[in-house]
Amino acid sequence: MSQLFDENKPLFLQIREKIEDQIVNDQLKEGEQAPSTTQLVNFYKINHATVSKGVNQLVDEGILFKKRGIGMFVAEGAKEKLLEKRKNAFVNDFIVGLVQEADKLGISDEEIIEFIKKVKGSDSK
């Protein structure tokens, strides 16, 4: 399998996430045409059904829409939907555990904020 992919995650999810990343990073803007399933199949050298499954999920969620005979396009409000979804996932995946562990250790909210500021400050150096 290509080094572009994580073998521990289904390919269709990774295709979906690559398209989502392009939208979030403004590489694909609302109203712009997204890569076709054929283009993705040829580029990544993976099965058409796999690509279609990831793309169709984005269509089902209103992130992409189909224009018959023309292709897939980024829907109005797609970036905002994706950002909201990712922020919620961030809270569930990282913040909830952080707060629970901080409570166990007796770390105050102010201390958490100071730790975050320290970490963010060290990234910019």
C-alpha cells in the first residue's frame, strides 16, 4: 500500500479526510469542483468503490454535491460544517480527558491555561 496512507485506518475514511483537509485549508473553496472519483482512483491507485464510499459520505453530509454529468462540487457552508465537526471532535478526543486528568491531579483551570500558553509559546520559538 502507498506510504500516503495509514494501514490502521480504512482507506475510504482517509480519502474523505484528505478532501475535508483540502476544504478546511482553503485548497478547495465553496462552489469549486472537487477531484472526481476517477481522478482520485488514478492518483492514489486504489479501488473505485473505496473512493466512492468516502466521497459519497461527504455528499450525504452536504459537504459535497453532485452536478449530474459535470462532477462534484464543494457545498455552500462546507468549511463551517467541517470546522464545527472537528472542534467537537477535538473537545471529545482531547479536552475531556485533559480536564478529567487535571481534576485527578488537582490542577486548577488557571494552571491548565498557563500550561497551554507555555506549550504554545514553545512552538513559536
